[in-house]
Amino acid sequence: MAVCNARVFILSFLTAVIFHRSLANVAAEGSTSEESPHRRFEYKYSFKGPHLSQSDGSIPFWIHSGNAIPSADQVRITPSLRSQRGSVWTKNKVSFEHWEAEVTFRVSGRGRMGADGLALWFTSEQGLDGPVYGAADTWNGIGVFFDSFDNDGKKNNPAILVVGNNGNLVYDHQNDGNTQALGTCLRDFRNKPYPIRAKITYYRKTLTVFINNGFTPDKEDYEFCTKVENMIIPTEGFFGISAATGGLADDHDVLSFLLFRLTEPGQQPPSVDSEIPKEQKDKYQEEFQNFQQELDKKKEEFQKEHPNVQGEPMDDLYESVNDREIRQVFEGQNRIHLEIKQINRQLAMILDEQRRYVSVITDEVAKKGTSAGSGQPDSASQQLSSVISTQQELLRNLNELRWDHPENTRIKPLKLLNIFQMYHYHNISVRNMHIAMDCNKCIIQTLNT
Ligand SMILES: [Ca+2]
Ligand SMILES: [Ca+2]
């Protein structure tokens, strides 16, 4: 009897477990479409400052070729010289089913137009050198191109395009890959106040490109650029960034490349230890220790050379060239803004004074008019009337000027030229107002004598 009871108990327990699990599955399946995938940073396929390169000029886990120059806080893929080609590639192949890459870069040059552009790659082989933005043609995989130069003259560059290739396609450079692009969007990515950020997601066979156009310091300010569905890419391949210049030349600087492995919700992301063979782990450990020792040595040297700054946080001591330029521009704008505010206050004071003078003059004229009796107006009072109407005109202009003031319209960033023009205009106006005021004083004195 006891055995029978136990069986019934086990059976009902199992039924409950199965029922519960199936409910859980239904819930999980119903919600997978909204849940975002698990995201894990992959340092072996990434680089970023402030210690991007090692003392020998190499980038840990990456190789660079051509004219690329790695430094502590960026990789200059090409300098702004004619006919340059450079690239960086992961040393090892990546075989993630889903991934996301975040790339931060600047394309800058003195010309109104630049060339040729920058490309992000995921390809079955490293395209170390070649004619497609500094990398090999007839690649197998995908390229996301930031095409600066308008080769076909259709006025549709700078543009961003996604081009897939199975190893047979020759890139149509002369037509800016027009007929080969699987997705495209127009974005001017050159000479922006902040670095451009591109986020490329390959998830469930869909490739999506988001762009942060470098107008704000907000890192998450991404806009949708393009999406390619049912995109088949090699199951394993190398990530790369390449760039090239032509007759025109831009600096193509990459500040960071960060790779994330995506795992669908409900699936267990593989543990880090299980996927790295022991010998490789030892090698990385050794590389890391060397790097650490070198860093400590550098720190010591720095502290010896700069005994005064010991103990201060290291990050505060440095400022990159770009940070400095942006800071200077903003400080300059701020100063001009304050000056214009000051001028506006002066204008308000002058306006008040003008009103007072006009009323005094009007009173005086009225008095003289009554004392002269009801006869014909003499030439003196006619002159005074014309002075008064001029004064009223002046008052009206002043009022309009105040309402045109940037305080009322809000200064738009980077319209420095306009602000300078406004500044000079206001300055001249203030000088004229002062002359007008002196003139008023003369008139009142004349009237009183
Ligand atoms: Ca082009
Ligand atoms: Ca074009």
C-alpha cells in the first residue's frame, strides 16, 4: 500500500513538473521576440585607448599593414597624404553566430571634399592590401563602406553602404558601388565635432547599421542607417578596418573597435574558459603580464620625471588634441555669448535713457508751443518736431534690435561666424547709441537756454 502511494506521489510530482516546464516554455517563446540578446564584450577582438598600442607599435590581438600608424589612443589608418592605404585586422578568426561591433572614428581633412573613405569588414580572409578602401577586392563576406568621394558625380556622397560578396564580385569603384549596395544611407561623416560611432549588429541573419553622427557627446545617440535581412555571411572570419586616400586626402582615425558576442535569450552564453585552449590562455596571460609590467615601468618613469604631479589621478593629466580643440571652441563661444549678453544689458539701459530724453524734449516743445501762442509754427519748433520723430524712429529700431538678439533666438552651436557678425553689429550699435545720447543732451541744453 505504501509502495502504491509513493508511486502515485512520484507520478503526480512528475506531471506537475512537466506541466510547469511546458508553461515556462510557452512563456519564454512568447517573449523571445521582445527580449534583447545577451551581450558579452570580447577583448580579443577589440581595441581602444588610452593604451591601445604597445611600445613596439603593435596592437594586442590585431595586425596592422600599409600606412596604418597605431598610437596610444587611436589608429591612424591613413594619414592625410595622397594615395595612402592602410588596414588593421584581427589576428584570429571569429566564429560567433550573432555579434555586434561598435566602431568610433574620425574622418577629417581641410578640403570641402575628401577621399576615399573607410571600410569595416567581416571576411573569411584578411584583406591586408588592395584597391577597395585599402583592402582586397573580391572578398568573401561583408564590407560596410563610408564612401567620402563622389566618383560618379551624382552628388550622393558622403554615403554609407553595405556590400556583400562571395568572392566573385569586383567592386564598382567608379560608380560608388551603386548597383552592388544591399543597403545604403546618406550621412556626412567628415569633420564632425565629436567622433562618429557606427554600431553594426548581425543577429538572426539580419545586419543592421546604426550611426551616431558626431554632433553630440552622447554615446548612445544612434540613428538607424540601414538594414539587410536574410544576409548570409561566412561562419567564421576576420574583422578589419581599412581606409584609402586618392588625389584628395583625409585623416582616417579609428579610436576604438569593440566587439560583442550576442546570445539569443534563453540560450546559455558559452563560458569564457571553455572556449580558450590552455596554451592560448597561457600565452594571453603572459602577454597581459608583460603589458602590465611595461605599464608599471612607464608609470614609475613618469613619476620620476614629474615629481610634482605625484598622487594626482592620471586621467586628469592628459587631454587629447581633439578634446582640447572642442574645449577651446566651446570656451570661445561661451565668452562671445557672455559679451553679447553684456551688450544687450547696455542696450536696454540706453533704450530707457532714450525714452526719458524723448519725453523731456516733447514736454519742452509743448511748453514752447503754448508760450508762442496760437500763431504759425516757427522754424525752430518745426526742427524740434523732426528731431522728435527721428528720436522715435531710433527708439523703434532699438526695440527691434533687442528682439533680434540671440538671447531671444538661442545660439546655435558652431555658427561662430554669425555670432561674430552679430557681436560686431551690436558693438557698432552701442557706439551709435552713445553718439545719439550725447546729441540728445545738446538738444536739451539748447532748449533750456
Ligand atoms: Ca567613392
Ligand atoms: Ca556617388
